[in-house]
Amino acid sequence: MESQSTHDMIQSPEIWGGLNQPKLDIKEADAIVFGIPWDGSVSFRSGAKEAPSALRSITYTVAPTTERFESLEGFKIKDLGDFEGADREQIFGQVEEAVAELVKEKKFFTMIGGDHSVTIPVLKGINKAVDQAFGIIHIDAHFDLCEALGGDTLSHGCTERRALELENVTGPENLFFIGIRSVEPQELEFIQKTTVPVVSARDYSKMGTAAVIEKAKAALAHLEAIYITVDIDALDPAYAPGTGTPQLGGLTARELLDLLEGLFELPVIGFDVVEVAPGLDPSWTSVFAARKIVMECWGHAMRKAGRL
């Protein structure tokens, strides 16, 4: 059950830059957004469960425009609120079913985490809904390829290892990692035995954004559906300090924004922003970064649909 404050926010047409239409039928929406305020799967600092409400709270005043000076007015958003429950199993089960229905309806959607474990049920929902292989672009400081972390196979460090178990993620070639600059010993062993498509943060700085985009597009060209998951710690801590496991040497804000614009040339069916921990960032720089990412990605989706 979502909190009263969350219920009140999602009923307001003023959130999301005035694009939210709470009375709209899901089938009539251009994009669906929802939160998963869960951070019980972290290996270090918590706080990401506060992100969905924090992010909504700073969208009342944002202009419904893009940095290209385009208007998003007319782009119909429906906020479904937050998925909450008695425990992780219940929450993840609800998310899996809801996402499966959205994908079957061919609804573009945005998920706000939560720690990175909340992407696991989203991917399971996509897998349940599609009848062909799909791809995942994982933008992060970490691979999240652990078999288990701290004994937990659903840890935020296991997201893409669980993805590789899905029927429609037919192999590592369906994944593409960007911004990685930290690796666990068990992940290192895994990637030494398995070819994993990756552009590390170090390689990114040498290649440049345009080359990274082209490499990702070429690697995933065989797929007709792509999901993008953005861990805010892909950004260097200078741009997003409010996250549980920051790593020095990450992407700049400009690099990430330009990267996402290029990646939306692929058949993106949805995206998420996870691991934003407002309480670890007194200035809320990380929350504002997440807001920018969301609004710009909606612009990319609207532009791709020929409406900008």
C-alpha cells in the first residue's frame, strides 16, 4: 500500500512538469511511470527507497521542455504510483505482473528505483511478455553480475546475472555494459570466461560518446526490443554524490545525456533510473540529475515518435 503523500502526489496533474494525467486510462497514455521504493537488497549504504517520492516532489516546477528547446506538452504521462508490500517477494511479484501487462500493451514505461535489485522483476516482466529475444543496456559503475552478494541472489549486485537466466535474454550478446569501473572478484572470474560486451568508463573517455553509441547500436542491432537501466552511480560522484556505492572516474553529466540521446535510436521499450539516495546528498544534486534524465528521455521517445 502506497503512502498517503504518494497517493496525493500521483493524483496531481502538476507533477512531471504538468504532464501527469491521473484520470487517464493506461491505454491512452504515451508513457507510464512508477516507483519501486525498495532498498533492502543493498550491500552497503541504503537510502534509495526515498527516491521515487523525492523525485516526484521536484517535478512540480520543472518546465515540460527539453534541452533542445522542444515542448513536451501533449505527451501524456500516467503515474501509477509506487509498488510496495509486506516483503521483497510480494513487491517483486507485483512489479513483474504489471510490467508484463505494460509490455503486452506496447506501453513505453519508466521505472524509478529503489536499489538496482528492483530492475530484476522489471526484466522478468519483459521476458514474460515478449516472444523474442530482447536486449539490456546497463549504464553503471558496476557490472551487477554477481551470482550472489552477501548470500543474496537478488542483491543489487546480481541484476544482470539474473537477467542471463531469462529465456529471452539468449546470451551475453544481448547485454551491453557502459561506464563500468569496478568489478567484484567473482565477476572478474565470470567475464574472463564469458565474452561480455562492455565499454568501461576508462575506455569511454578515450573513445568518446559518438563511438560508444555506434558500438552499442552495432552490438544490439539484432534485437527489436531494448531496455535501458541507468544506475545513477554511472555518473562520477562529482555529478551525483547521493548514491550508495559511488566510484570515482565516472561519466560526466554531458556524456550521459548525449549517450542516452543516441541510444534512443535503438528500439527502446522502457528505461529506469535507480540507486538515487536523497539522504546521502544534502543538495539533492543526484535527484535533480535523475529528473533531467527522465525528462530528456521522454523527449527522445516523443521525438522518435515523430511528435517533436
